[in-house]
Amino acid sequence: MVIMCWMDTKTRNKWGYFDHRRRQHQCTKRTNTTTALAKEMTPGSFSNMASSWCNKKISSVISVFVCFLLVVSSKICPVSSSETGSRHATNQTFRPQEELQKLKYIRKHLEKINKPAVKTIQSPVGDLIDCVLSHQQPAFDHPQLKGQKPLEPPERPKGLEPTGMVTENFQLWDLSGEACPEGTIPIRRTTEQDMLRASSIRRFGRKLRRHVRRDTNSNGHEHAVGYVTGDQYYGAKASINVWAPRVSSQYEFSLSQMWVISGSFGDDLNTIEAGWQVSPELYGDNYPRFFTYWTSDAYQATGCYNLLCSGFVQTNNRVAIGAAISPTSSYSGGQFDISLLVWKDPKHGNWWLEFGNGVLVGYWPSFLFTHLRDHASMVQFGGEIVNSMPSGFHTSTQMGSGHFAGEGFGKASYFRNLQVVDWDNNLLPLSNLRVLADHPNCYDIQGGINRVWGNYFYYGGPGRNVRCP
């Protein structure tokens, strides 16, 4: 996969490219990149939102939605044990039965989501990647998709660079040179250990349901985001800097993603989400992984991560959703980003996902949604972490690179070349990007615009520090 990168040296106005297949960290040198960006950047207006930002009238829709995000995002909290030596023997006698029922449920669920493989590939990080016949993937368990096959590629948005739809290597499992045969798709195999790690095996692969309260931001989810609203959106595109942030607890995560959003901010919220995440609970390690998510009822009963339920239809035989991304960025070193595009097919109305240089991953059928059957009313980009307040202190889980936005290029995380798709399938630059950080002493954000990166922002932070106790 070819990704653009820059280094601060003594050569001006030259671009460099990184080729995943050669695994060479070679960048054409360019002088004073950071200085030039700093001069061109106009910091976005963002305010201290420590406890009452939800009540500030940025706009009624924005404040309600961002508050909502903080509340309905998956609540990940440590599983506490109530078992002590003083428990009654009568209670203990029920444990084997409960464990047996739990194991039976897990195995039945695994039979449902792990489809027969025509080939299995071992990833260097321990994943098993099953090559599954396209028409047997989990999506086709859906009643409205049974008996069907994946659709042909749609018309791409106008304004995209021409592409030969080249095959790109950007995941660790794919670097061995092995690939899934034509007519199959790669699916990361889910194991018993994956499900046993989950805080709720009944909702494995889904964000946890909770009662929505709009008067608090104390549920532990913290964000630093840029967003646009006030128009009809038919897609979005961005390049996202990839890092491997430290996540302090198995039940916390750190992610960077795009949200395509529609509906009110009650039980009918529709979202399509894609990006990278570090989630020890979901994957059992601390590698950044490419992921997707969707819901049509505010994370209650519909939707899931990746291919862990019927919904997203994958069409690509080289991309494994949920697999580890390679390479990642390094502090004061090489910078690597991934390009993501989500857009609504004008002909059939389905929402397609493209990765990198024209690589189609698959699509969300329009019937999965209510409001997104038509268009989105908001697009959001940025980072999110879970703060479980270990030992009563703020978590030290990092967002992005783990460094604040003010450190700039090569040190802070970034989103660049932010764009949206209009009603006529045109890819357009943003005209009204706003930025928000709800805990700016822990994680912050600074937006800007220039000729090279278009609309962009730096974001992230270390979590716990002297100003974020």
C-alpha cells in the first residue's frame, strides 16, 4: 500500500511515498514542514468542556449529539467478582451449571459467526484468518439477503483521483504473501477466549446498551473530534494517522474513526463508523486494528463490530476487517496514515466503504437503516477513549499518539484532507469544520486548513497528567 509521508529536513516542497509491500521507511525529504504547517494553520475555536460543555449552545443539534455520544458509546467496565470464601455453599453449587450454560451459548454463537473455511492463514500476531466463500459470509444470514450474492462495484464519487483498483498490503496477516482465493473473503476467526474476555457475552461484538441520560458526561467516554452539520451528506473521506496508543486496562479502548450519522439522538440514531482501534477486550492484544461498526437504533439491538453479525457485506478478498494494521507511526519518525471513504451509491442506495487507493471493502445495505436510507445529517471525525477511573484517578490510556495537538506534525496524531460527498455524488472540501474536546486537559484538538492538507486537525493526549488527575 502506498501512503504519503513527510519528514522535516532541508529539502523543500517534495512529497514522499511509503510502499507497504517493500516495507521501506523511505521518505523524500522536505524542509520546515512543521514550520510551514504551523504558519498556515488557523487554530479552530474550541473551549474547555470539562463538565458543562453539553449545556453550552454551540447549536442545539451539536450539543445534544455530542452529549449523546458520550452516553451511548459502549460502556466498558471491569468485571468485578463477588465471590468470596464466605459465599454460601448453596450458591456455589449453581456455578458449574452456570458455566456449562455459558459455554454452550458461546459454542453455539461461534458456530453461527465462524463460517466454513476453504483456507486458513495464520497471522504473525496470532489471528487465524479464514477464507470463506463470499455468499456464505455472516451478512447473508440476514433474512433480506439470504440466497443473494455481493453486488457489483458502484459509481465512485466525482473528484476522486483515478485508480486502477490496485491490491494493497496494509495488514500484518497479508505480508506473508498468502492470500484468500478469488470468490472468498478473509474473516478473522472468533475464539472462545475472545468471547470469554467480553464484559457481556450476550452482547459480544456490540456496544453495550444503557439508559440514555443527556445531562451527564460521566459515563467514561471521552472525545476529541471535528464535525460538520447543517446539510445533507452522502458520504465522507479522510486520511487518518495510525498509531499504537497504550491502553491501560482490558476494559478500556482507544480509537480513531469517522462517524456518518443521521436520525434524532434518541432510540432511532443511525450511524456508520470506520477507522482503527486498540481494544484488548475485543481482540486480546494492543495492536491497532482496522474496524467498522453500524447501528440503526442507537446501539440497542442492531449492529455490531466488523463481521460479528449479519449486516455489512464484504466484497474484497485481501482486506480482513478486525486485523492488525502495519506499519504504524512513530514519535519524531515515519508518519503513516490510511485513507477511508464512505459514500452512498446513487443507484442502489447502499453505503460503500473504500480503503486506500480505490480498494473497495464492501457495503452496508440501505435496508439496515431508517434515516440513513436517505442521507446523513452529520459527519464526525476524531478520537475516543474509555476512562474507567482506575484507583479513582483518570486513566493513562492514550488517545492517538498519546501527545497533545500542540506538538504538531510527527508527534501528535492527525486527520487530513477531510471531505464530504454531496447529493450529486461530488467529493467536496469541508466549509464549516468545528472542533471539540470534552476533556481538553487530558486530550485536546486543534484544527486548521492549508493548501497541502486541506481541512485537517491534530488531536490526542496522554490521559492522566498533572492537569488531568
